[in-house]
Amino acid sequence: MNVEEVFKNNEKWIAEKLSINPDYFTDLAKGQSPEFLYIGCSDSRVTAEDLMGIQPGQAFVHRNIANLVNNVDLSVMTVLNYAVRHLKVNHIVVCGHYNCGGVKAAMQPADLGILNPWLRNIRDVYRLHKDELNVIADEDARYNRLVELNVQEQCVNLLKTAAVQEAIVHRGLTVQGWVFDIRTGRLIDLKIDFEKILKDITEIYKLY
């Protein structure tokens, strides 16, 4: 696809939206009140709106390599605080996906240059769960399980923040951990028990 095609597609998209609702863009311009903060992977095959079946305005979206919630990453922390404290989203979703290149790269014993400090966060997840992972003989199965555990640990990282703790107490914010299976198109709910996790980490990480 060339650049000109993109602008032609844009014109078609505008026409389609206006044919359904002449006020579509007028309404969209009035502001946003999304239900979800979606934190996902930058992978070009995994788009939040498509896999969730939602429309513009329904999810505030942040994407990075391997859907990390790193407390020293100003980008994700800024998105998190804005979504929770100003947009007042009701649900935060961390969505990983099988066949994730970032997770796969983190499993390789190799120097990957500038990626090293970023991927170390995933390697730390492996270290935390190495007893479980090392007994999985099949490499693909081990890889898939690390994808799931990485989502779980990013949910834990969310629960360590003051903004999330405050929103859980005052308005029942929920934290969700999902995995998208590219091979089937299905979303898998990992059923993260965020209330139990929060209770377990309260002694050390209670900020609110």
C-alpha cells in the first residue's frame, strides 16, 4: 500500500461514517469518556479497537513493545495517570498476545543493544517464575506461558501505583489481564484476581 491509498481510504471512511450518522464527527469532537484504558503491544497485528469490537472514543490506548507497565517509563505512567485520574476509566486492560516478538527476544541469551534495558523487564518476569517455566519442556508452550505471566506481572505493576489504588477504593476500578491468540483471533481472559494481588502486596506497596 502506498501513501496515496491511505488518504483515499480516509475519504471512504469519512463517507461511510457520515452515511450512518451525519453528526458522527461533530459528536466525536465534543470530547471523550472512554470506559477502558487498554495497554497493549505495538505489534502491527494487534489493534485494540478491532479485537475488542469497539468504536473510537471507547478506549484510551497505550501500546509499547510487549505491553509493559514500567514504573520508570514516563510515557506509560503519564497515560495511566491521565486515564485514571482525569478520564476516570472504569477498567484497565493489559493485553498481551501469543507470538510476541518482544517476549521471544527476551528468551534469547543475546545482546540486543538498545533493547536490552527494555527486555530486562520481561527477563525479570522469567526469573520470578523460572521454577514453573523451566519444567515446561515444549518451547512454544513455555513461550506462551511467559506471555501470560508477563501480562500478570504488568497487572501487578499497575496495582503498585497510587492512582490505581485510589480508583479501586473510591469507584471500583478493575484491572484485567488478557491474551490475544493471533492464530484464532480469540481474546483470552486470564482472570487475574487483582483484589487478592492487591491484598498480598499491601504491606510493601500501599500508597493510598
